[in-house]
Amino acid sequence: MKRKRRSQIREKFDRFSGHITRLTGTPAAFIIALLVIAVWAITGPIFHFSDTWQLVINTGTTIVTFLMVFVIQQAQNKDSMAMQLKLNELIAATKGASNRVIDIEDLTEEELRVLKKFYIKLSDLAEESSDIGATHSIDEAEKNQAFKKHDRRPS
């Protein structure tokens, strides 16, 4: 029962954050925000630029910013996950692509550094070849490079 309720809350928040993110990212939203600031600035002389007048804009912008951080982060997390899944599908479907990189976003920073070293090595091996697209994985690169070195030995 609790899981179902949490799932419903997540779904509602997901829809809400997506909707708000799309809405606030429009020129109309920017113009409205600009008008609010303009109205606030114009009313400055009416309120004698008082501390309360300044507090209104400071409090309002702080609250909006604080809430938008969570809304935008939710939308960004969803977009990031969707992008990772699309990339995983492309890797999985591409013949010769290394499946080692599927779901690398779940690796630790240290594991990512190790993987980066492999790709630097792959790049170094590719530089030795005139055909930069000849290999698609570390294993292929090492095999191809060893084969090339063996073929180039004088008879």
C-alpha cells in the first residue's frame, strides 16, 4: 500500500515538474518575471525604497529559486536517464560497439577514471593506424594492433 502511494506521488511530481519546467522555460514566463521585477522597481518610490519593499523581492525570488531547484532537478534527472537509456540502446544495437560502456553512469568516479584510461589507450592505438575507425573496443584495438605489428615484421 505504501509503495503504491509513493509511486503515485512520484508520478504526480514527475508530471508536475515536467509541466512546470516546460512552462517556465518559455519566453512568456521570462516576460512575466521581467514584468514582476519592473512593477517592483516602479513601486520603489511609492514605498520609499523601504526595507519591507526590498524584503518582498528578496523573499519572493528566494522562495521561487528554492522550489525551482527541486522541480528542475527532477526534470533533469528524468531527461538524463532517458538519454542514458537511448545511448545504451545504440551501444547494444551497434555491431562492434563495446558493451562495457552500457550503464557506466552507475560506476564510481574511480572506476570511470580506469575506463577513461582504456579509452585513452584505444585512442593511442588508433593514432598508430591510418584507419582511425578500424576498431570499436579495447579488445578489438589490442588484437588489431598486435596483428598489424606481426604483419609488418620483415620476413
